Amino acid sequence: MGKHALKTCVVKTFSIMETQHNLSQVLRVVQSGQKVGITRRKQLIAHLVPIQESVELPDFVGRALARR
């Protein structure tokens, strides 16, 4: 994918400093289903995207207790 293709899929961008100071707001945007771009010196460096499906994590505690 070229640079332009990546930029067109981002709905909103935040600088690194904005992300650090407003992480809850940034995560609310992502949780609402929007893609977020993170920029450094006005250059897009990362994407935050919502999870498409829920992931079930292993029950490590249950497995550890079962071994006793």
C-alpha cells in the first residue's frame, strides 16, 4: 500500500503529544469504530483501528488452579 492509500482510510489524526494527553478520548474514537492516525511532526506513523471481532483470552488462572 502506498502512503496515499494509508492516509485515506484514517478518519481522525492525533499527534503523539495529543495522544499522550488525551488517550481516553482517542480510545473512545477508536471504540466507536473509527480509524485513528498517530502523527509525528505532521507525518503519519501509526494507525489505531478497532478490533473486528472479540478475542477470547485463555483462562490462565483456571488452568493453573486445575493443576493443583
